[in-house]
Amino acid sequence: MRAAFLTEYRKPLEIADAPDPDCPEDGVVLDVLACGVCRSDWHAWTGTDPDIVLPHIPGHEYCGVVVETGAGVTRWTVGDRVIAPFILACGSCPDCQSGHQTICAKQVVPGFTVAGAFAERIAVRHADVNLTRLPETMDPALAAALGCRVTTAWHALTGRAALKAGEWLAVWGTGGVGLSAMLLGRALGARVAVVDVVGEKLDYAQDLGADAAIDASRGDPVAHLREVTGGGAHVAVEALGITETSRNALLSLRKLGRMVQVGMPAGEHVTMPLPMDAVYSGQLALYGTRGMPAHRYPSLMSLIDGGHVDLTPLIARRVKLSDASAELAAFDRPAPPGVAVITDFAG
């Protein structure tokens, strides 16, 4: 199979032939239909993720067609179109049995701890626990975009912060996960204010239904947001993983507000000075989130398949496998609106 290998940090990926993956006893092998290029892949590419061992195949937002099944698989057969969460849980530990697969101590993370989906094929472990069937009408490129950004945003809003209709949602950062949070928040009946420093992204979010768009490079974005929302947001989503936006997200909340840290802190942002006095005096709640358990996929799929939210505007670019390096490098600077999805693995 063809695959893109990370052999040196911050260097172009090497496109090369690789052996097809072995099928796990309790897993499947997929022909990859599409794979997103995510900011988390950029963390791997820059060398800030400690799980990476070179050479390595990145890619964690994927969907595909089952081409081989292990002897222990009971739910899936060759030809099924499926999607997997980027955290593959074991399904049997106490956390998994309690429904909290994203904190499974035995988790496997394609693209980080094992080979990922910047390749024509990928092995998926614990298939009966982790795979979800794709609706027949769903575009593979959209399905791939669900694998991390959309599912993470959905779990942040519904599984962590419990966003309610009529509340104000503040989204700090309008990349893939931020734009997903904006679209899903609107579908849940919330009013949404987005904050960024890139005018093109703010215009794009507003065109897609954001109630307010705030340019953080002009004036005090926290004061502006609190004015727009009539006293602060009920829920804030931090979608970049950097100190400034995490701090601002907390300060943008009204009393009893809830913040969800969605952006992955890395490098110098692993340890952040945050305004804990605001947490104390405002009686705020601060949640972390990472991924979404597979058992929560049906609620999201139903929302999309039922036509209650249109996520197709997320997909800005359908690219070749050989274009992945350029897409990763684009995260070094403010990236253009929307997300890139690899749909051509031969090019």
C-alpha cells in the first residue's frame, strides 16, 4: 500500500510503499476512503507529541470499507462502510464498562501510538467496540471530518458542558473544531459568538450562521464578547490549546458558566497561568475533553442524517496524499477557513 511517512520533524512526509497492515484478532482492516488533516497531526509533525516514534504514519480522522475481519469480530463483515473514533478503547476495562472509553487505560490512538490513516489501508483494533456504520448517503470526506473535530466538539457541547437552547456559546478559535462547535451549537438552539484573529475565518463563520464574530486583534475581545452576550457566555469552547485563548475563554463566561478545553495544549502551553480567581468568584466549571466514545456516535449521526445540521461547509479542500505535507505546514500560520481531507491516496 502507499503511505505517507513522517521520518523527520518539520520535514515533508515521504510517500512510499509499505506492507499492508496485519488484521488484529478482534479487529478489521479498512480500505481508507478519506482522512482529515488535523491540527493534532501538526503536533505530531512538529515533534511536540511524546507518543510519536519515527518513522511513523500520521492520520487519525478516517473512514473506510472493511476488507478483512479478525476471527473474534462479530458485528462487521467485508464491504461495510464504517468510521472509528480516534481513541480506540479496549471495551472491557472498568472505565469502558462505565461508558467512558475516552479515558481507557489500554487505549490505542492511530496516528500517534500506532500507524495512522495517511495510507491506503489501516488496521482498527477492538472493532466490535469502536466502529460505527456510516449512513449510505454520507460523503466519505464529511465522515472523515467527523472522526476528530466534529465528534470532539459534539462531546464537548453535549457530553461535558450540557449546552442548552437559548444559551450563549463563545467559540475561541475558528479552525475545524471551532467551526464544528459553532455549527453544532446553532443546531442545538444556542446563540454563538466566534472569536479569531483572521478576518476571513470570521466572515466564513458568520456566513454559516454565527450570531456574532469578534476580531481579537482589535481591542479587548473579552470585553467585546461580554457586551455582545449581555454579560458573558454560558458556555465557552477553547479550540486552539494556547494560553491566551484559554485565559480569555474563562474570563468571557458569566457567573456559573462552563468552559471546555478542547484545544490540545502542547510545547510552551502545557502549563498555563489561568485566572483562578475568576473561577472561584464566578463559580465557574472547567472541563477537559478529548474525543468521543463510540457509543455516542448514533446521536450525532442522527442529527446529521436527519438534515438538522449541514456540516459540508467544513470541507474546504479535497487533496491528494502527496499534498499532506503542505497542509501540515499551513498550521504554522493562521490557516484558511475549513478543513482539508485526503481523498486521493494514489496521487
